[in-house]
Amino acid sequence: MFGGGSNGNCLYWGRREPEFRGIVVVFAWVSLHEKQLRSFVDLYSSLRWNSIVCHADFLNAFYPERATSLAFGLVSGLVEELRIKPCPVVFIAFSGGPKACMYKVFQIIQGTCEGQLSVDESRLVRNCVAGHIYDSSPVDFTSDFCARFSLHPTIQKMPGTSKLVSWVAKGIASGLDGLCLTRFDSQRAEYWQTLYSSVDLEAPFLILFSEDDELAPPQVIYNFAQRLQELGGDVELVNWKGSPHIGHYEHYPIQYRAAITSLLEKATSVYSQRIRQLRERAGMEGMHDEISELICDLQKVAVNSNESLRRVAVGPSDYFFLPSSAEHGKGQESGSLQDERNERSIYLPTPPSLSAHSLLGQVLFDVCVPKNVEGWDIRFSGSVNGQPIASSRRHSPFNGIKRNRRSRL
């Protein structure tokens, strides 16, 4: 995943421990030499944060294609790591690091760069980014930056191959001012606009600078911080005096460590709150889906019930008569008025009526009315209110026992 590089770019784990609170991604440039870089990695490790180092080549700041290639390698590795164990991520930029790689990382995860991540991958990284730290940064890459960079004391004092970088910068400053003018000016607006858009990640900012820094002048830093605040960013400025470019930790170790610790703790809190809100939102969406499904099921049941009732319905004037439970216990006469008064009635006020010519009417008639009545002894046993009441008795071994013959309906 990490551990190599190409074209002068390096991408590797600065420190990786099994137990950690989060990951810091260090965007370094040639102005940050190896000894300084190691001291920062040790600082983050002491606070239990693993670190990924993205050390960009000098030319990345002038060729966006190189910066984009390095940014894709970084984001791809970060996605794989976050899939295994999601955690808070803090971006830390030094000197020209934002221009050499970091602003391209923002474009990739925000979907404004060619060859975008998938929606899920982009969402994963965005949800994990919980803080930004700028140390002696961002640097404004204007047309005269090459000359200022090559002549800066910090660059002149750097050992080894950094002197070669200074010579290259002098060559660009003296002979390729037109290149600087055309390329820098065309990219400058995109560069700053992308840094401003990082406010959309809803993560706090810590900006560390010095009034004596010539590569990252205080006015540039103040303007950047003010613009972030206007866009709704949570910005903290820490200003020191007398410390050189990327030399704040060396001159003010206690104050520097306290500022870094505060931002990392805030990032952890921001990440925890964000994950809690995402889980609550997912729970509410799941509950909404369950309620919607329940309502749909109830509607289906209601429709089916209405259709069933419409098939078997009686008129508002019809009654069902059920036999009283007392008639069998006391052996009352079937035709008596008292027995008729003990009948219980149920009224079903459904609008449709039951037709005798309907299918259900024919079925009920065939079941309830006997087709063969031979052998039945039918006589009039009396009358109630002038109306005759018919009683039937069939020849059987129970002729001596008076029983009620009723339809079970």
C-alpha cells in the first residue's frame, strides 16, 4: 500500500502502531528536510497517532499532473486502510505541501478531479477527515515565488540534494519567468479555491505561522484564515515571533505540542460526533422504511377486507337470530312467545344487500331447505297475535320428547 515512490515522490508510513487514535497525513515538500520530518512524526506518535508521509518532489508544485498522480496513490492507500478500520484523519501541510499534492487530494475526494473515486470510497474518506493543520502554510505561488524560494536562507542551509533544488529554482527564476507567469497564474485561482472548499468537510483548522516568515507571509495567512471563517470554518490561529519557516516546533516545543494536542483531541471529538449522527440518521431512515412497509401492509389488508365484506353482505334491515342458551336447559316449547323473546339479534349495518337470486343465496337455500319432506307431520299448534305457528314432528324414537327444530343459521 505505502512504502515507495517515483519521480522523486515518496509515500510511506512514518509510524504505524497497532493501537492508535487516528491517522495524520503529512504533506511535506523539499523545504522540510528529513531530520525535521522525523521530529514531527515522533510528536504525533507520542500522542498515539499513526502517520502517513507524502513527501512531494519540487516540480510537483509546478506540474499538476505530477501532483495528481501522487494524490491518487495516497487516496487509494488511505481508502484501503479506512476500510479495515475507520478512524479520524487529520491532514497536516508544511510549506508548499498543499500545492504539491494536498489540493489535488481535496479535488479527488470531492469529485472535482478526473478519474473520481466511487461514491462509497469518497464518502468513506470524507466522513473520516476530522481536522486540518497548516504549518508555515499555505504558500502563495506567485510568479516571483521561484526567486524568493531559491534565495531563502532556509533553502540555502539545507544539506545535500536541496542545493540542487535551489539551483533549479534559480534557473526557473532567471530563465523561465514566462513559464512561471503563465502556469502559476492559470493554476493559482484553482489552487486557492480548492483550499477554501475544504470547509465543506466540516473539520476544524489550526494554522501555525510566524511574523518573520518570508515564504509564508503573515498577510497571506491572515487572508486565508479570514476567508475560511467567512465560509463557516472553525479556525484557530497561532502566531509566533522569531521562528523561521517550518521552525516553530524547534523554537516553541511546549506551545507547539499543546496546540497540536488540542487540535487532535478536537478532531477525535468531531469524528465521534459525526459517526454518532450518521448512525442515528441511518436508524431513522430504517425506521421510516419499516413504518412505510407497515402502512402498505395495513392498506393491503384493509382493501382485502373490504372486498371480502362486499362479497358477503346483508341489508340494513336484516337480522341474524341466534338461539338462547337457556332454551335447552329448561325444555321450553318451541313455539312459545317467551322463547321468541329470548332470541338474540345482531344487526349488521353494511349497505349492500343479499339477493336470493345470488350465488350465495342459492347455496344457503339448498342447504337450509330440505328437498324431501315425506313422513313429516306438520300441524298448526296455535297462534300468536292471530298468526299461526307451524310445528313439525317427525316419526322417530324421540317422539315423546319435545325438541326445537331450527336452522343453524
